[in-house]
Amino acid sequence: MKDKRVIRQVLTIYLVCFVARIFEYFVLRTDQTILGEAFIHKLFGIIVICLVVRRSGETLSDIGFVKNGYIRSAVKGLALGLSMFAIGYFVEILILMQNRTYAGIRFYVSAYAVDTNIAKQTSVLFILICIIGNFINVLMEEGLFRGLFPRMLNSRRFWKVTGICSLLFGFWHIVGPVRNYIDGQSSFQGMIANAIMLIVSSTLVGLKLAMITYMEGNLYMGMADHFVNNTIVNLLHIESSTGADEMMFLRITVAQTISFLIVLFIFLGRKNHGKKGIINKTISE
């Protein structure tokens, strides 16, 4: 009974945040304004996380925002993300060069979409908005899916907890494809294909970030890696003779697949996980 009650609580919090996400994407459409980022529902989610943690009598440290080791963990996350995307960019450039369509790398701010990038901006203001928006994004998503929810589901085993949270994280990303279909920017078949692609890829990313959090004992390495994934595709673009970022999904797939396999290999090779804090206190293997 207790497990069912906790799961209902998790799903209730998820649905509240998901409704806020739908409202921003379909009504406010902040990401289609000059701001270029859908961050309001993320700020709302951060408030929800803080309220739930406070009501439970715990602290933010208990869900992974520990006070020590954040610089070291963040540097490791940045190093992981940047090195994996360096490989992804290299593979994409190599393919374009072989096809004789490579036109160069460009730095500008764009709005992220599944299959393309739009809205080129080069001013410092837009770069700052992009960075701040993506920081708010990872703060909320890691705090919710790798922090609060695993803490609440503390009676489950690691893979069960991770499976539940990662699936929720995967379905979290279907709003974009649905909006594109409703706005007439994609076909119904395209919406289904993009939704499945995002659910699967985001679920796997969620698994990877959960393993990182478990091994680190805090959220910071996962946040930094997640930040790189979201920010670099908004700022660093590969242009070809036929457009820009036409193979972006390949780039992301290469980076995330290699990253996932490395993290999984390290995770399975370790005998002792989570010695530093949060996860081993809340989830038993």
C-alpha cells in the first residue's frame, strides 16, 4: 500500500509539472519568442521540488544538491559531455566532407528542434539567455528525475527506480513533436516517429544520468553533462551546402551512445556505488 501511495504521489507531481509544460508550449510559447527558451515551467518545477522537499522535512542536500564536491563533479560532467560531442561533431563533419557538402562550423544561438535549428542570433545577450535557460532546464530536470523522484521511491531497487524515472523523463519530451503536428509543421506519421525517437533516446539518457548520479552521490556531474548536451546544439552548428544541422540527430546519437556505453561499463565494473551520499541512503540494490 505504501509503495502504491508513493507512486501516486510521484505521478501527481509529474502531472502537475507536465501540465505546466504543456501550458508553456501551447499557450505561452516562450521558446518561440525573442527569449528562445521554454523556461517558465522549469522555474515552476523548481518551486514544486523545493515545496515537496520542505514539506517532507528534508533538505535539498537529501535529493542530491550536496554542499561538497560540486566543482569536481561538475568538471567531470563537462569533460564527459564535451569529449563525447567532440566525437559526434567529428563524425558528422567527416561524413559531410566525404559527400563534399561540408561548409564549416558556425557559432550562433538557435532554437532547438528535433530535425533542424532556427533563429540565428550572435549577440552576447542571446548567448547569455541560452546559457541561463539551459542551466534552469538541467537544474529542474535533474532535481526532479534524478533527485526528488528516486528519493521518494526509496523502497525500490536501483534499476526499478531508474526505469520508472527514466521512462517518465522520456515521455516528458513528447510535447515538442505533438505541437509540431498541431501547428502543421509535421505529418501525423512524422509526429509519431519523432515522439518515439525522443522517448527512446531521452529514456536512455535518463538511465545514463541516473547511473552517474548513483556513482557520484550528487547531481552535479549529471547536470553538467546534461547542460553540455542541451547547450552545444544551440550554439555550435555544422553547415553544409544544403543547410545547417541537417545531421544533428546523428551527432547527438553518436555522442550519447558512446557516453552511455562508457558510463554503463564503469557502472557495472564497480562493486561499491554511491558511497558519498544521497543514492545509497535511499535506494538499496
